[in-house]
Amino acid sequence: MEHNPVGWFEIYVQDMARARTFYESMLQLKLEHLPMPEIEMWGFPFEMERVGASGSLVKMHGVASGGNSTVVYFSCVDCAVEEARVVPSGGTVQQSKMSIGEYGFISMVLDTEGNMIGLHSIQ
């Protein structure tokens, strides 16, 4: 395989403005509008030459947020930093920063739309 197995992700939302505010505030980044017919999409920053996948927030009629069984992990220098921004940004911390052994640390949080996401760091 000449590329990473994950090429894109989508996080479905019900209230795009609320979800954008949560992710931009928690991760300290700006999402970019991706014009699509009949779908509202806002993409996370992405550089083709860098390792990892990007994705977007998506609002589509008939597709509910939350309750799915896929977890997207956002890479962080120290996941405790982003975790500290979760509650002020409108989300909920499900599992505070915990060790996953030689693989670093994770925090599990719920966004404003009921989606479980992970934060991952080596330190």
C-alpha cells in the first residue's frame, strides 16, 4: 500500500454553527467551507504532503449525528491541552487523559452533537 489506509473522515452534525464553534475552539484551528450540492461541509485543515488524514463536519438531511460506532482521534502534542478546552467549548469529557502504554495517551470526549471523538498524544 503506497498510502495511509484512512484517506478521509466525516463527522455528522445537526447544528453546523455550534459544531464549528466547538471544533475551532477546542482544536484552535479554522475550518474551511467545502461547497457541495445539498450537503453543508466544513473541512479540517489539510496538507497533501503531510502524514495523516483530513476530513470534515457534514450536515445532511436525513443523517443524524451521534450514536455511531466509529471514533476519530485527533493528534495533539499533549491531549490534556485540548481536553481542557472541551467543556468551555460546549462538549463533555467522557474519559480524562489516560495512558495507553507505549502508544501515549488519549482523552475521550463528546462534541456538541453527541459524537464521541478521541484526542491522542505521545506525551
